[in-house]
Amino acid sequence: MDKVKIGVIGLGGVAQLVHLPNLSKLSNVDLCAVAEVNKNRLQTIADKFNVKNRYASYKDLLEKCDVEAVVIATPTGTHTEIAIECLNAGKDVLVEKPLAKTSAEAKKIADVAKKNKRKLMVGMNLRYRPDTMLLRSFINSKEIGEPFYVKCGWIRKQSSSEKWFTKKEESGGGVIIDLGIHILDLAMWLLDYPEIASVATQNFYHNTKNVEDTSINCIKCKDSAVINMEVSWSLPVEKDHFFLDVYGSKGSFSLNPFTLYKKVENDYINLTPAQIDSPQVLFKKSYLNELKSFIGAIKGLNPVFSSGEEAIQRMKIIEAMYESADKKYEIKI
């Protein structure tokens, strides 16, 4: 089996915790290069994962190492420049979310990928959890009828302590960009990416100044479905809380824990599967499945899921959220 030669640009937390360990154990991948501006981190992490080709500049990686694809896990503000250079160098690209700070920047990247006929994928790992994939298949087969309401949220501590993370000019935003983009994407993916009619958002700044640390959102779809989403770094909860409930005309699903209720005549019957993996196992599997999908797309075995075009639409909705919060009224799209 031919191995896909992959380089990783940016060796922060997500690269160290998930991408490098997973790439190292995939039999059809050759993890052949890494790039990181922090030279101490570069040497330490490259040694840990036994990566021979290591560079302080991603440009050196592109010039000196014959990789077929790259994983970009750098701060959000650098994504546009790095992704465009990688695509122009003829590499397929997986970019950690968000693709860019704005929909305009995301469109620039997607246009370059199209021009160069390269694969562009955005890291939306929640789609690749075994339970969410099962949920999507149940919705597609109309097990709960027509879904009309999604109630979802993610409450946890701030994902990174890096200074850029809470500077809007570098990150693009706060908890909406960190957690909200994941939950929004998952809800829209489960509903098969409906057109959005309007958004209404209220943001709070309890422990932060430059970016929001809590966001409450109501997203109305043109087909009348509604998504209610809350995300926060600051709400007082005992432990991380991730939830998603989908209500349909003939039943409902929930994640964390996974449950399925289906209407049979006039009663709702519990049809929850007997065994679902723990949240920790589901999280680990999601990133591994995501990388397998990326490798499959490079080899032409499957299409690109979570494309650049979808990322543009996600960012347009998020921009409407920020506009709604600033103007304090519902924004029609």
C-alpha cells in the first residue's frame, strides 16, 4: 500500500494530543515533516514522534520536503496565508477549524483550492464521532420523522491559554469560534445543511474583554426548523457539559448520553442501543475517523466531507451572530 506523505504545520495542543499520535499509527501514512516557529517545541515534539524533517518555517517545509498533504494546526489568524501557499504548492490541505477569521478569507482559500484542483477539508471532528454518524443515519432514514428542533450546547473551560486565543483580531472571536462553530456545524450537518433564515444572539463578557465568553443563540431555518445553541467558557458547571437533542415529528434523539425515543401509535418507546462508547472514547475516535476520511479523499476513495464551501456558509452565519449581538436584534440572512 502506498503511503501518503503528510506534514504537520503548527505543533500546539491539538497537534500534540490528537493529530501527531493518530498520524503516527495510521499504516497508510508517512508522517515525514513538521514545522513550528517555537524552536524548543519543534525539537521536543519532533523527537517525541520521531519525525526526521523539522522546520522552523512552513515555507521551508514546502520547499525542502516532498509532502503530498499538510495538516494546518496554527493560530487562526495565520490560516489564510499558510493554506493558500500550501494549495499553490500543489498540496492537499486539512485545516483545523475555523478555516479562517471571516467568510471572505474562507472564500479566498476555497477559490485557490478549486483553481489548483486540490482537496481542502476543514477539521469538524464532531461529525466523525460514531454516535453522531449513527444519529445522522437514523435521521436520514426518517426514524424520528421530520426533525424540527435542535437544542444543543457546549460548556467547558477555555480551550487554550495562548495569548492569541482571546484577541479577536487574531482568533476571529471567542467562545463562538472555539466551541460554537463545532456545535453549529454538527446541528446543520444533522439537518442536512438547511438554508438559514435568521439568527438572534446575545453575547456576554464575564471573564473576558476582547471576545465573548458566553453566547446564547436562536437560529431559524427557512424550512421552519429551529436550532437553539448555548456555548460558554464561564457558566458555572461542575464538569464539561456537551449536549445535543434532536426532536422530530415521530421521536427524538439525544447525545451524551445517547438515547432514542420513537413514537409508536400514541406512546413513545425507548429504542436506545444497548452499548455506546464512553465520551472519551468517542472523542478519540472522532479525530482518528476524521484523518482517515482526509486520507481517503486524498486517495480518491471518498469525497471531502466538511468542505471549504461549507466553511464559507458557517462563517457567514457566525458573522450574522456577531452582528446580531452588536446591534441587539435579529439578523435576517
